[in-house]
Amino acid sequence: MANKDYYEILGIKKEASQDEIKKAFRKLALKYHPDANPNSKEEAEKKFKEIGEAYAILSDPEKRARYDQYGTADTPDFGAGFDFRDIFGEGMDDFGSFSDVFESFFGGGTRRAYRRDRSKKGANLRYSLEITLKEAAFGAEKKIEVPVWEDCSHCKGSGAEHGTTRQTCPVCKGSGEMRTTQNTIFGQTINIQTCPRCKGEGTIIETPCNVCHGLGKIKKRKTINVKILAGVESGHRLRLAGLGEPGENGGPSGDLFIVLYVKDHPQFKRSGADIYCDHKISLPKAVLGGETTVPTLEGNVKMRIPAGTQSDTVFRLRGKGAYILGSKNRGDEKVRVIVNIPKKLNEKTKRLFYELAQEMGEDIEKIGEKNFFEKVRDSFSKK
């Protein structure tokens, strides 16, 4: 604290007027307030306290005169008892909040903040809705039952028992607010707080409604239609404005968010707008080619299988997938064919396969079961 130049700290001349001192301090206080310097808070706190100390000395004519005379702070009780409340008033503890400092300088913020806090939006609600893959792909309308708040019919939404009325709050006299006047170095500051008796409404209920118990609203179950857009996926949220919890002190109701979950399909998988499925075909059809019937989300369709198709080959059915959300375009269906190899064959069928193997140049002595091969070989030798 030794040999501090308070004029230099505030960046002013020794001949500066009180207005110039105040302006300099105001500028620096806003610049170095810790809340405005989160990345260098410790350094800002030190600087903020230093300029506050300088202002506390130079803004006081008596202390300033003594400082000008001695040119140092190293005199008895010179900086003793320095408190930010000397500058900002009794409502300021430690460094105060950035908004406290701002409002002390410029005024008006407290009133605006009060108006903002007086009414409060109601809480949002969440509803989980399970839908099918087909409903997600093509869109649908669903009926769901949700809890909603409605004005109480018994008290007409007033909260007061039928035949009675709300009374003016005796504490705030109907204003809904409590005001206290505070003297600071910058003049009078008016602090406004919500009335604790009426919670800012300005009126109280002496005889609450027997139905809603003073809330003015009651909760009911309501069936609503929900339109599901084509192309949605799991996790998609639908917002229904105003169907959440009721607001406080005249604030708007919250919203209802419907979160969609798409059930797994036993046959199809989905990736984006494309649909995937596996489809089995016979060995002769894979070898010789032909036509097969393939399932889609809209029913069965015919698909051509080229001769010599290998197992795991993927075919594309254009435009048979899901809609792209917000578009009239659709994805594709990807069909992976799996050649179905028969596990059990009768003797006639086995002989045909041996004949085919021989025709294709296979060493039939290395094919099939031993006992059956001997029978086939004997039959071939007799021909």
C-alpha cells in the first residue's frame, strides 16, 4: 500500500474535478471488474480493489486534501476501513456483481430486472411416444392423452372461492413490489424486490377456491392429435406450445415436448432415408436367374435376379425407402440376397447334384458322403 499514486491509478491529472474522477473510476471499474475478466480473475480483483481504493480517497475531499499534502498513503488510518460499500452502498458485499456495478453507474437496470423476474414461464413437459418404422418413414397422426392445465370452472380462474374476490395486498398496497432507498456516493438508489406476501401479484386470496385450492387452474387429461412428419427418427422432438406447466404471476405456460422413439422392425433396418433387408433365394434361382418377390414397407414387389447371382449381393430398389424429412424425396431399399443352401436332400436330388458336379468337371470322389458316393459310382458304372 506504500507510495501509491492514486491519480496515476485512475489515469487522471492532479487537478481533476470530482466529475472527472467519477468518470475515470466508472470506466476502470467496468473494465476490471472480476466478472468481466473470467480468464484473469485474480489479477482483475487486485486491479479492481486498487482503483476502488484510489476512488475512495480521491472522491472524499478531506482524504484527498490529506493525500495531496502528504503524497503517500502511509499515514495513520489513511486507507483504514476501506470498503466497497463506501462506494456502492450497503447492498454491496466484496466486489459485488458486475450488474450491481453497472446499475449503480447507469441506473434503471434494477427496475427492468424486477419486471423480468416478476412473471415466470411455466416448466416444460416431456412425453415419450413410440412409433413404428412405417409411421416414421411415411408420417402419421397419433392420438395421445396428456395432462393439461385449464382455468378452474368453479372460481373462473381467480383462485378465490366462489362468491369471494381477491383482496389488495396489505403489505405492498397492490403494487406487487417493495422499494427501499439507498444512499451511495452517486446519489440515491432505489432497490425493488418482489413483495413476499403476494409474490408480486399485488393481490391476495383470503378464501381459496375449494376446487383448485387457490391456483386458479386444475389439471385434466386431454386427448390431442399429434402429426408426425414423414422421415423422423428416434430422438426427434415435437413442440406443442403452451401445453406445459402454467406460468407464475401472469407468465406464459411452458411447452410440451413429444420425444419420438422408433420401434425395431423384425424385418427391416434403417439408416437415414434408406431401408435395408435380407432376402433368401433358392440355389437354382441364384444360378439360373429369375424373378423373386421382395417385401417393402408398402407391400411386396417383384425383383429380377440375374443368372449367377452370388450370396450377399445387394440390389437397390430406387425410391422404396423412407421420406427425407422436410422433402418429397425418398431413399432406397437395399436388398441383400442370401442363397439358401438346402440342408436335407433325398436320394434323387443328391444324384442330380452329383451329375451336375461331374458335368462341371468336379472330382466326384472328393464330393459328398462316402457311402452315398459309392452308391452313385456303382450306378454310374452300370450305365
